[in-house]
Amino acid sequence: MEKNISLERLTLFEGVILGELRFVGRRCSFYEDLPSKAVLVAYSGSRFSDLGLVKDMDLGWAKFFYARLPGDWGGLYDEYLYERDLPVFCGFALNGMAVEFRTARTGREILVVSEKAWHGQREEVKSFLLEAGYAIPEEKLGEMDFTLTLGGDPEFEAYLDGEIVPAVDIPIFRRGGYDSPIGLDADWCAVELRPAPAYSEEEYAENFLALVERVREEGILLSVQGDRFALGGHIHIGSPNPFVARVLREGAKSFVKALDDFVGRVLLPTSGKARGEYKCLGAYEIKNYGWEYKTPPSSFYADLEALRIVYKLVRNLVETLLRERELSYEILANGRVKPEEYHRFLTPEETEYFLGFPERWARGEIPPFVPMAAVSAAG
């Protein structure tokens, strides 16, 4: 049976594509999920707070409030803005009917436009969006560089002195918390590593192993068994280009359907007993950089060659769908992708190695611990 997956056409504004478009009805104080080059259309009376301003501003069509320091903050105001990555005022545009901000730490650009200008000065707004880089002509999308960023936040069981220990009980993970490269998952029980994003599967593996080495120096092994705590091998896919990132976000369901067929159905049976409701296809979460594919368990991190191949497969598959806008492949009677279809994204040897991973796992041929070894650069 042939299966076809395609990306839908993006919503346009006056024939141009925006990096991100949102409408603000009343209050806005959370900016963490906004991608760079986001355009916020403010309805009359909208209020924006927690901003890097010298003083509050009332522009008539919207009000903007500077970030108040909490009572226990002992540092400088600019340090507070940087710590929270809040939007800092850059200037006015469109004769005062728009305001530009840039986040203090990550440098994400945000444009707030009045609803009146958005609907009443469409050509003027369109010209400014194109000139300032908030939009591109639709025909330019196909000429974009579709290079992806590869990331992840895999979860592991901490193995210390011969037993599994809740991660929160171990200082290196407790100190790291929920944001550091080495830290905890949301339930405090599993270890969560957050390697720096990379542009190749080899670079990602190197970033991951650098964190593993720091954990090993504490005398801790990382188990991928997942029989006590639920473990996921979540895969992050993004793009530094805001317009490509928007295609990733809006087409997330299509990308995930293809990943379920090529990756999820292969790896899901290697989930640990504790994974429960998380053991399912189609699990993903939209992010400002793109999305996070949450179906795979973390089992493949026990085999560094499998790790490299999984990320190569995901990267090549997503890049192909981005470029060609559609993907067709053969599905066998058992619901799995025909092995020859993988050869579009992997070598035959890599295909055999990847598809054989679940059997090697079931036979106990793969020790359920993250190894410390060189990653193959082949392929």
C-alpha cells in the first residue's frame, strides 16, 4: 500500500509569508514560546507587561509596562532582563503604530502592531514587514536553506552503587534542575540531559557524550532500561531560519506521521515497563524552534551507532519533506515501512542496523547503559 504525506500551504498576509503571526486580545506577559521575527497584532486596549522599558508607555492603541523587579532580586535591572530573557524596547515603526523589541538573552525579534494599522494600512505594513525581515515573498520559501538543528532531552535512570536512585537524590542532577544541560525530568525521578543543538548527527552525539562524561566523573551510570521510571528519547527538530521554523511548526502533524512510520513503530517496542501512557505514536510538542518528537524511548542511546543513525534518518526525512512538500512510500501488510524505502535516507547497511535494533534489544545483546565510546562518522 502506498502512503502519501504532504505539507499544507502556509497562511499568507497580502501574498507574503510571516515567521509567526499571533493576535493579542487583552494581556500579554509570556514571551518564552515566541520565535524570532514574531508579529503580534494588538487589539485596542491590549496590555503588554514584563518588558525592558525605562518607564511605562501608553500609545493609545496599547499599553506597555516595564518589568518590575521582585523583592528578593539582588542584581542589576539589566541582569534581571537577561536572566528571564525579556523583550527590550528597540524603537517605534509605522509612525508609532508598531513597536519593536528584542529579547535580552536570545536576541529574538518581536514586532507589536496595532490592529488599526494591520487592517487599515495593509500595503504600508506589508512593505515594512518585507524590509525589516519579518516576512518574505511566498516564492522565496523554496529557495531557503533547509539546514536543520538537531537536539534532544533524553531521559535516563541514574544507576549508583548497584541500584537505581531517584535523580533528585543525587546532587549533580538536583543542582541542574529543569533548565541546565544536566538535570531532572519533570517528575524529579529520571535524569534529563540536554545536549547543545547541532547541525549534524555526529555533532549532536559528541555534545551528548560530553555531558555523559561529566556524569561518569561522579561515578554514575545512565540506564535506558526504563522499568522503574518512564524514559523518553525525545528528538528536537528546528531551524535558525524563522520562516523554515514556521513551516516545521505548522506542518508538525505531517512530519510526525512520517516519523511514526519510519522511526516510532521501530523503536516503540523497546520502551521500558514504566513508560505507560507515554508509550504511544503521534506524540509531539510544538516549540518556538520547530517541534519535539516525543514517541521514541531512550533505548537507542545505549547504542551510539543506533543514535547516529536515528538522527541521520530523522534529519534526512524532514529535510526531504521540507524541500519536496510531499512524501510517498510503501507500507507493508504489518503496518511497517518497506525496508527499501529507508535507502532514500540511509545506506543499506545503516538501514539493516537500525531495523535490527529491536531484535538485538529483545535478545539482550545491547547492555541497557549509555556507553562511552567514539561515535562512527561513517554514512
